[in-house]
Amino acid sequence: MAAPAAETLECVALLERDRNEDLLTTWVYPAAEEGLRTALEQWVTILAAGALAARHQQRTDDDAEAAATDDQPPHPFIFTKYKTSWVYIQGADGKEAGGGGGGGGTMVWVAVVVSSTGFNPERYEALLRAMVNAATGASGSGASPPKLLECFLSVQIKGRYAPAGFVAADHDPRKALLVSDIKHLVPALGVEFIVVWTALLMKKRVAVYGAAVTDVLAAVRGLPALVWHRQDWSGRLLRPWVTLDPDSQLAELEQAGVFVAGFTDPGVRALPDLYDVLVDLDQRTVRVMDHAAPDFKMGAFHKDLATYLLQAAADPDVSAQAIIKEVAVRTKELLTKLAALRVEHEDGNKYITLEGLQARKLPPNMDRFLYNVAGAENMTFNTHK
């Protein structure tokens, strides 16, 4: 595995929601572009509403118990992407964090955000917990921007924040690429999971919907590992959480051309032109859109791989990493055989052509599938670089 490029911390922000349900970006360092601020407010608005609704439901379910304890439901750690920046978000209860943006105790929920050039959720989850604790302080007097700045600069310059025991180097970015939910996804989706692998190999657009953002993030983050040879986490492929804002996030997604994108808005189900394949985690279905259906005719190769995936996912002795490795081996073997089927072109180079594949009398449906894969791997005349 190639070593990931060096990461750069880009900015840190504090967002707060008050009792009037207004969300304020109370502090950012250094200045962030307007598009990023808008996207942050969209994501954090959804997170704050969910966290506060969960708190209200907890108290409604058991008022007596809630009144007797200060415990609150845990706030999920979130990671997503804006343009080329990875965005990491950690929420905290306003009572816990105090509301340090001058709200005088009126802030009921806060979020600390960092953006970085690197994909490493485990590293930034640890960092954000250190930041929230540092900003809160032992007295619980408020979310302090000076403390956030101290932590941010220390990590940016030294790679560590000693008061919290945080060391960036303790979190290997290569290990972040191996985290996968495939052991849960395959049984949940069944044999249709092979459609997801096929879509990724052909560089199709994959949307993943689920009502719970944590479920969506767990599902999407490991999907690029199914095309391990491309090593495409930091590129344009992975978009962990996208809102349906047409002017920013959706526009960026449409420009990407190929993606694995997560959604929590059920409205995405009504946008079939946006993607080629829709994975619905709540309904446990995988749907190929009509416009893409001709490219998804399956053959014996798909059946064999699907059978392996189902058996391996059900085997407690087979790890997710072992499944990823086996899929990578089988994919490499397929690509090696495909490369051998290139035919000479008049320009002196060799390419894969649909006619050449059809002349080989391959098993049913394999010629079109292989031609699409060849296009994704830059083996055809039109895609050769």
C-alpha cells in the first residue's frame, strides 16, 4: 500500500445553536470560504436537530430518570467532504460545553469542526474529543475559542497536543483505509451486493441512503476498498454525506462524474438521474436505474464472486480485511486477463474494443461488462491516456 500524502490541518470552527433554534458560526480560524461555511451550517443544523430530538425523546420516555441524571445521549462523530477538504464534526451538549460564543448560557448545542487534506476519521475523532474537552475546561464554563486555537496550532505545528495526550502519529492513515463494514453490508443486502462491486469497478455513480447518518458513514467509507487497486479515498470518489442543496453540494456531486455518496434525506430516492445505483440501507435493497440497466447484465463471474462474498461474510473466522484482499486478488486477475485481450489500433497502440471482445465468444454478458471495465481502466481508445 502506498503511503498517503502528508496531511495538512486547514481550519477549525465553532458552531452553536441557541434556544431559539438559530445556528451561529461563532468562530473560525483561519477564515473559511463562504461555500464551506454554508455546507458546515447545513450539516450541523441536521446534526443539532437530531441530537436535541434524541435528548427530548429520552426525557419523554423516562422523565424521572432523566431528571435524576446528567447523562446525555452520545453525540456522533461525523466525517464528510467539501471539495478537496475532509471535514470532521463533533457535537456536544450545550450544558456540557457551556456556550462560549457570548451566548450567556443560551446555547443548547455546539459543534467543533476541523477540516484537513487527509482522510483519517480515527485520528480526527480523537483530536476533536481533545478539542471539545479543552474548550469546555474542567469548570464547564464554556466552549472557549482560545483553547480551540491553542489545540489547533499545537497539532498543526507539532503534530500533538500534550495536555490531552493527543499524538497525530498514533493514528496511521493507512489503517483508516482498511476499515470496512462489508461483514454487515453483504448479509444485509444479500446477493445484490455484487451490483455495488460491479458499479464501482465500472466507475458508476453510487448513492447510499439511510435515515441514520452513522449507518450511512459506516457503509460508504469502506466501499472504495472494493476497488483497492485504485486507492481512491482522497480523490473525487468518496463523498460520505451530501445534503440535497442544489446550489452547492449537489452541484459539486454532479460535476464529479463518478462517486460513492451518502445521503440521509429520503428525497434522494426521487432523483434517479443523479446516480446509477441506489443502495437503500433502510429497505435493504440495491436498485439499478433504468438508464444504467444495460450495463449491469450479470454473468458467471459475478455469480461466483457473489457466492464467495455471501459465504465469507457469514464466516466468523473471515475478517473484513481478508474479504477485501480476496476481492482485490480476483479483481487483479480479471484486469490482467482483460489487458491481454487488447487489439492493435492504427495508431500503433493496443486497446480493448467491443468488437474484439464480441469476437472472442465470451460467456453471456461478459463482453459488455468487460468493455465498460476497460473504459474505467483507460484501456479503450477513447479513455486511453
